[in-house]
Amino acid sequence: MESSHDAVFGNADLLSEILLRLPTKQVGQCKCVSKQWLALISSPRFCHSHALRKCKTSPLSFLWLQRWGYAEIVPLPYLSPASPKTYPFSDILPINIHQTITRIVQSCNGFLLFQIKHYKGRYVYQMDYSYAILNPTTNHFLMLPPFPGKRNNYEATLAIYLAFEPLRSLYFKVILFTRDKSADGCRFQIYVYSSEIGSWDEGGVFTTISPDLNVESGIYCNGAVHWYAPREASMYYDVDQQCFKDLPNPISETGSYVRVRYFGEFKGNLHLGLSKNDESLDFDVLELKEDYSRWFLRYHVDLTHIGKCVKHSFFVLYVACGENEEDPMIVLFCNWLKIVLYNPSDCTLRTMDEVDIKFYDIFAMGKIGRVLHPYFETLLNVGLEPYNG
């Protein structure tokens, strides 16, 4: 008589259905059970099914803390009280750590976009960039081919963004903004790399953008790169339609917003943190409606009651809606010394003393990119053909 153990292990479809319900990290650990489990979990069909099932329900795995030349994994309190640990990018990516500086440009649905800065001499004109897409869960990476044209990547790159939406497509795109040297400073050329094709488009799209818009400050969310300009017309670039569209400006019924505290996204929702006074300890977190019709108030954050923690200054590093509607998380950098996790629903906070961060980390990285990057684990491998069965 067949035991229940044999019934499960001998039925690949039943086993697959059980494993699909496990969190990503636990599924990865199950590869060590047997060769059969390893083959099943490593198959494109299983990876794609698991990613599609988990991409909207998986919790935030951890935060990447960008240091100068490397990054650390910062565990979240509800997952683990462990201290941050350095991630060995130099052991995975094909780089010479003595001649390069590696930084995370963007995190997008389980994939990381990396910039690798190569020093070939003492002078700036002897420097060049290369870019890679990495899945830290599987340690699978893809080096992007050189940009179109004969300019080196350092001269060509103005801004670069990763677009990856597993619910829409299992292929990803990379959007490159370069300055058109043959025209004035407002004219740009946009190239797109498609993993489906495996190359950059040759012609590129020419466009004119206001010189006051910082092209590097965009946020990718739901198939578009968004820019918020408090004194100019805000806009977004639709990746599929390859065109710019207007982004609505936020409206407050109780006074004008004067300072941008934060601009980012969480699980497909675009967030904007604005305050009505440069010195105030309160600010609004707004969320853009799905139809792009308007911004609405998601949270009002008042830090007055914890004034000792923020008496000198604070920066909003990240806004997450939490594991449910009652558990939002706002990551703050306070008093030039520490990272604080603040919950606006119950006004509680937790100081992450285990994270050693100084003000120069914020300012050094703030000039060239974001300091904290969210990460959601996925089994999808970079650059492999999606399963179409």
C-alpha cells in the first residue's frame, strides 16, 4: 500500500503545488532535499509560476543599504533582529575590485540594476561604465551590452532605469537617457534595451525636456518612469508607448506644500512625501491613484511627540505600506546618526542601532543615487527565456 509520503514525492504536480505555496527563501532551501526537488524548483515553469503567484503577496524581504563601493543587507525587525551583512558582489559579478566601484542604481521586483565604474587611468576621460542586472536570490546575472554608438558609457549616460513587471511580462527592459550633443542642453535621446531581443534599439527616440527637470531623479513604477518637479510640470515616461505624459500636481486644502521630503514607490504604488514648512516635524505621505487622476492622502506623519529623536534634522529614506494596511513603515535618518523605523498607524518607532550609518554615507550616496533599496525575493533568473507552456 502506498504511503502518503510516497504519494506526495511520487506526484510531481502535487509536489509542485505544495512548493508553490512556500516563501521564496524556503523554496530555495528545498533544492537540497533531492535531485528531483532540485530539478523541479530550477525548472523555468516552476520559477515563473512561483514568481507570478508571489509578486503581489510576498513581503518586503530586506533593504539594501548602499555604501561607497559596496552594499549591505539590512534585515527588517519583523523578519530578523540580525545585524547587517555585506553582500559579496565582487564574488559574483565579473569585476576587478581594485579598479572598479560598484553601486546599486535601482531595485525592481527582485532584480537589481548595477553600475560598475571602471578606472582605466588617473583622469575622468579614462573612466567608463558598464551595467549588469542581478538576481541576488539566485546569484544569476546578465552583463548589458555596450550602449549604441561609439561614445563610452561614462560620457553617454545621463540616467538609466530598469523596468521589470512580472505580472505584465517576464522580460525586462532598461531605459537609457543620453544627452544629444548635436543640440542644446534640453534635447535628449532615449534608448531601450529589451531582454526579449537581447540588444539595444539602434535609433533611439529624441525628445526635448525642460532644463529644470533632473532626469536622474526619476522613479520607475508600473511601466513608467516618473518625475516630480514642485516648480515645474511633473511628468512620466511611458516605456511601452515611448512618450511623455503629464503627472498631476498634488493639491492641499489646508495650505501649500513647500518641501519635498520623499518620492518613491512601494509594490506598484507611487508615494510623495510633502511638508508645508521647512522646519516642521510633520508631513503628508500622498499616493497616486491608479488612474493617475489625482494624489490622495495616505498618511499624515507627525513626529512632534518624538522630538528628541529628530530634534536636529531628519530625512525620509523609504516608505512602505507594511505587511497589511495597519502596519506601514517609514524609514528615517535622524540627527545625522541613526536609522529609525516609524509606524504612523500607532506612532511607534524602533531605532536600528545595529545599522552603523553616518551622515557622510547619506550625502555621498545621495548625490549619485538612493541610499536604501527595497528588495523582494524572486526565483526568476535574469536573461533566461520565459516559460510559455
